[in-house]
Amino acid sequence: MSRNEYMPFLSKIVKVRKHTEIEYTFTMIYEGEVKPGQFFEVSIPKYGEAPISVSGIGDGTVDLTIRRVGKVTNEIFERYEGDSIFMRGPYGNGFDYEDYRGGELVVVAGGTGVSPVRGVIRYFADHPEERGDMTLIAGFKSPEDVLFKDDFADWAGKMNLVLTVDAAGEGYTGNVGLVTKYIPELKLQDVGTAKAIVVGPPAMMRFSVKALLERGIPEENIWVSYERKMCCGIGKCGHCRIGDKYVCADGPVFPYTVGKELVD
């Protein structure tokens, strides 16, 4: 019997991983097709529901990286390994690996924007034979806000990694500056065929896309993932509508040529 994609189902928490005081990754039981960049509506009765991007895909599990920012997420943070919460989905179109195979790949991600694209990064980090040179530029507010530290340590040896923070205290030896600072420095063998993915806060995405275009990457080779507050997840309530597009149903991943008005 197939699952009704609009009905919540109960999913068990198999692992909880703390990143910061307000950001944890919950590994949930899930059997079914799912792509990086898709999202689930996560709910707790009497508290409501919240859209959460898929930040990892395992064998019979999905990772959901959650920031504690409101009533629903506050309550989710009271759940531990072995507890269960309700989910429905996955929704949205996600990233297709096929779009990025065979050439150079640039990923620019800011803050929690690393979460929806993490699956793509992990895949091409582990399958270098399927792509050309790969560069990841990831930015966070401060060293204390960096997510997925173990992943970044692993990725450093598998691609050109630029991990940067907006500001840091005295003695910090890493990169300091916005992600856009590093885009003009990109070393690309064939800028005309390079592909790029941009995910993060709206202002960061807007200026990152502008910098990538100025660097010479064609706009048809750029993808964006737009994180907008979604409600129903199925394009019915209109909460995430921008112009004639519904982010939950038409996105949240868009070719830049299609989703320009979401970023500009």
C-alpha cells in the first residue's frame, strides 16, 4: 500500500548531533525516494509544523538539520534518540546529480544554506571521477556558528575548500570575509562550461550570483535553492508564492534562468 504523501507519518529519531547551541541534526527513519534539496514538513501535535530541508541521505534514513527558532522547533529540541516525531513529504524538486556531472563545479553556501546542498557536496566529494575540479566556498557568521565541522575536515582533502567566517576573535587563523570575497579568485579551467550552485540568505545569494556572472559563468549554468517560509508544502496555501511561482512546489531548487526574480 502506497503512502499518502500529504498525510504525516511517525518517524523515529535514531541519532541527534549537536552543532551549535541552536542547531542540531536529527537522523530520522525514512524509507523512500528522496533528493538533496527537498524538504519535509515536520510536526508535533498541538505545536504545529515546520519545513526542514534534507541535509543528508542514508540507508533508510534522512538527516534534518534544525535551527531552534520558534514554537515547533523548540519542541522538537525536547526530543531525543529513540523518540518519534511526525513528518510528511518529501516535497519540492531537489538537486539532480546529472546536472553537475562531467565538468567543473562551484558551490557557494552561507550558514544553514549548507544543509540543503550538503548531499550534493558529499556525493561529488566521494565520486571525483564524475566531475572536474570542485570548489566549495562556505561562509558562517563566526567560528562558533560553523556546521558540519567533521564534513569540512573530510572535504578539505577532496576539493578546493574555502571555509570563511564574517568575523572572528583575535588569534583566529582561518579565512575571514564574506563568501563573495573569494568568488573573483576562482581558478576555473573552462568558465564557459563550469556549473555553480548558490544557497543561503537572500542578500548573500543575490551578490554571490552577481559575482559568479561577473566571473564569467553563464547564467544558464547556475542553480539556486531558495529558502522561504513554506506552509502547506504542496502549492495550495500561497504562503510561499512569489510572482507566478510557488517555492514549495516549483522549487525550492531553481535554475537561475527560471528563478531570477526570487534572488534579484
